[in-house]
Amino acid sequence: MNEAPGSLSFADIVDRPIGIVRQHFGRLLAVPLIVELPLAALNALLQVRLFGVVPSPENPEAILGMLGPMYALMLLAGLVHLLVRIAVYQAVGAALDGRPPSIAEAYRTALSPRPALTVIVGALAVGVGMFCCVAPGLILWIYFAFVIPVVLYERLAFGAALRRSMTLVGWNPSKRFAYTTQLKVVLIGLIFVLVSYSLSLLIGIPAYGWGFFTMFRTAAEGGVAAEIPLWLLLLVSLGQALVTSIVGLYPAVALTLLYRDTRERMEGSALEGAIRERLGEGP
């Protein structure tokens, strides 16, 4: 399915990605699910295994004992999620080019050193910006929105890919804020965050409710809080992974379409300017 070039409106950013996801839903969803579901199940099992002890004033070392495994799990999960995102973008590109998305091809691309390391470098820069002060991290997140498409389609890496993404996102020939690519990137991010977190929170209500209920009940009785059942943790983790994988298809498609549209319009504008200059015409 080849997308014709043209300036994407805000309505297009919402409607067209959803239509593309519906058209290729099964093949696209299989790419993240093949990793996210086992990872979610492993996460639930490790929560019970590592964090099964409920910290209490009589057992303060349990709190310190949780920190190392917790941070290690967060780091590992973050790296895996980055690789999954690269794989999803590759599958989306195949679908837009009229080729059936392939799980093997998607993860072969994601595990290649150049795209994987470039995306990790960009994510680390955003993370440092978030840690130092939230605003720099958010700005970098916006300007690095095209890093994965740039790596996949322009074969750039590391600093070149990051600079290229910043150039594309910052391109605004009309000089009107309402039509900026940055604003469209923010819209895509807001849609993803609001929908995915709302649905994940809704799915997690049974586990959260169980935890608060048992905590208050045992506190009133002077006992020790009971652990959340493994089966409930598994259901919640798998449900949240499914929801995040489904909703995560939207920003991958939307940002790929926006990248292609911006790149084609910017290169077309540069070519037009070069022709005019060659013919001796004014801008």
C-alpha cells in the first residue's frame, strides 16, 4: 500500500494510521506480541519470586533487597521494548510498501547493531534529559521522533540519524506553529499515552483492588499483608501487554507516515528551489 505524498492534516494523523492498522492488524500485532506476552508472563513470575516478601518495619532489609532486582528488570525490559519498537516500525514499513510484514525480517532488522545501538543512544539521551530536568527530555523526545524511520529507510546511524531526525521534525517552511511537525508528534504521543495508560489502568484494577483491600484489612487486624495471587498477576500482566501492543501500533504507523510525508515535502521543496536557482528565477 503506497501512500501518496501530501501534507498530513491532524485528521489524517488520527484516521489514516487506524485504517492501516485495521487492514494489516493480524500480521502487525504478531510482531510485538511474540515478545511482549512471554516478557509479561516472566515479569509476573519474577514479581512473585523476587518481591513476594512484603516489606514491614520488622523486615526493613526486604526493601533494600528489592531495589537491585527491580532496577535490573526495568533496564532489561526497557531494552527489550526498544528492540520491539524497531521491529514494529520495520513491519509497518513493509505494510506501507505493499509487502506482507514478516516477524523474522522485523526482528532480524531490530537485532542488527546499527539500528539497535542508535535507538539505544537516542533513548539514553532522552532519559538523561528527563532525569536532569523534564523539559529537555520532552524536547529531545519530540525531535528524536523520526530516529527509527531514519535508521531504517535512510541507513543513517548514531549522531547522523539523530541530527537528521531533528532536521525533519524541525522543518517548518510555513513558519506557522499550528502546522508544525512538532505539534503533530506531540498529538501522536498524547493519543498513545492517554489510551494505553487508561486501558492498562483499567485492566490493572483487579490487582490494585486486591492489594489495597488486603493491605487495609490486615492492617486493621494487625497482621501481615497477603501476596497478590500469581494467576491474577499473570492475567493483569498479559492483558496490559496485549493492550500496549495493540495501541502501540498506532504511533508506529502515524510517525512513519508523518516521517515520509515530511521527508518528501522537504526534499521536494529543496529540489524546487534548486531548479528555480538554476533557471535564474526568484524564490
